[in-house]
Amino acid sequence: MVALYLLRHAKSSWDDPALDDHDRPLNNRGRRAADMIGAEMAKRRLKPDLVLCSTALRARETLDRILPHLGTVDISHERGLYLASRSRIVSRLKHIDDGIGRALVVGHEPGIGATAVALAGPDSDPEACRRMTAKYPTGALAVIDFPDIHWSDLRAGAGILKSFIVPKSLE
């Protein structure tokens, strides 16, 4: 079995309109949300073996805030995940080594949400699916298990959405 954690970066700042989108940092709310998600991941023992993270500042800062809760983990910062589509994310996931059991992707909408919705199959938690499909807010985390499957075999509907964690519900 492999497990996938899909995390949308936490809330970012729009205070400096001159900043390139790629360089926008987290705002105070985003920093608090990332801390809460990290603590919740630790509480639920959602520890990835590998993290694939967009190179955008807000994604890297989100990861930096959750890392203290996860311990040591291999990290790959990838420009290709910046504003990546569902197909690009799934393609990247299919190239994960079979020795990796759990992977976390830190990315952006609409790709992260579209990936989660596409991979969640009929055995998924229906309430979590409903909430995730309606809105994938900043800082939200989808937890999807894939029983009896290798990364290279990922396909639409093959996963089981176990939970959809939103920072607001942790306050």
C-alpha cells in the first residue's frame, strides 16, 4: 500500500503587489494554519517518507512550518510543481520509487484539489469527498490510501480518501 498526502500551501500575503506570484510569502494566518496542520499530521501519525514541494515561497514556507512536526524526511523542491495541473502532478507521482510508502505533495490550486478529487475512489469517506469537492482551502490536506498499488500504477478512482483536514476545523 502507498499513501498520498496532498497539501495546498497555507494562506499567502498580497501585501506587496510588486512581488512576483512565485515569491509571495505566507501571512500570519497562513503561518498559524501551517503550524496547526503540522501538529495534526503528527497527532495522526501522517509522516511522509518523501516530500515533493513547489518552489514557490509560500509552499516552501508552509513546508518549513510543518517539518518540525514530521521529523527527518527526504525533500525535493520542484519548479514543475509550481501551479502544476492534475496531469503533471500525477505524472510526477508515477515516478516515485517503489521503496517510498508515503509521499506528501505541497502545491497549489487548482492542481492539488483536482488531483485529490480524481484519485479518490468509490470507497472514500463520502463526507470528506463532498467537502473536498466543494472547496479545497489554503492549508487543507487530503489523505489518500492506495491499497495493493505501486506509484507507477496510480489512476483515477484508485484511492481511498481517508480524511480531508482543513485548518479552520482545528482552531
